[in-house]
Amino acid sequence: MNNAGYSEFLNTIGLGNIDIGYFIVGMAALTVILLILTICLIVKTQKLKRRLDKFVLGKDGLSLEQDIIALFEDNKFLKINTDKNKKDIRTLYKRMVSAYQKMGLVKYDAFKQMGGQLSFSLALLNENNDGFIINSVHSTDGCYSYTKEIIAGECSITLGKEEEEALAIAMGEEK
């Protein structure tokens, strides 16, 4: 093809007034730039392939699939144990409501002639303030113990001064 053929082609694509030498130099520069970009992409791809191979094969040759299966098994084990722990905690909370967890103790001398504060009133209550009071009176003739039932922080029988004080201590209302 002669120069006229090139000119007709350039005219057809709208570049008729550009010198063919500049066109060839521009295309060569574009080719060099594309070649450099291609080499950069190949290098990055090789680095990524090495990282992927290291990740998939692992340091002792285990496959990624085996590692993922092991992680799923560990996850399943943890979920089962978590569910069991939640159930155990619920059971403990239910038991704690009825366990005696509040206490009030008042020591006193029941009779003026005896010293040492050998008599006492002990109040034991659960979370709902249900429980009992033990009153132990120590005298020269012996020791006598009495119990009184407490429901919602109240007693149906009249309480003595020391018993009221022990109940108030157990309920956190110290008198």
C-alpha cells in the first residue's frame, strides 16, 4: 500500500491531517505503556498466587478444606457448650430465688443476771424475703429455741425487739 492508501485510511477515521510518522510513534508509545502495565499485572498476579498457595496449603501441608471443617467442628462444639451453660445458669437462677441468701443476727442478754450475750435471734431469708427467724434464749435453767415463719418480710406472730432487729438487718433495713 502506498502513502495515498494510508492517507485515505486516516481520512476515513478522521485523522487525515496527522503525519503518519507521529501516528506510528504514538502507537509505539501506547504499546510500550500497555506492555509495562501487563508486566506489572503479571508480577502482582504471581505475588497473589504465592500468597494463595501459602494460605491453601498451610505450613504443614493441610488443605484449606480440612482447616475449614475443623473450624466448623470447633464452632459447633462451642455452640453446644454455650447452650448448656445458658441452661445451667437459668437453673441456678431459679434455685437462687428459694435459697437463703439474707441473714440478720442479733446477740443479746435475755436475763440481766447473765452476761456474755449467749442468747440470739437469727433471721434467714430468700430473695423474696421468705424464711424464718430462730430465737434462742439462754438462761441458767437451759437453752430454749423458737422459730417463727416469715412470708414476704412479715410474720403472723408478734416479734420481739431482737427478732424485729434481726429481720430488719436481713432485709437490709437496719434499725
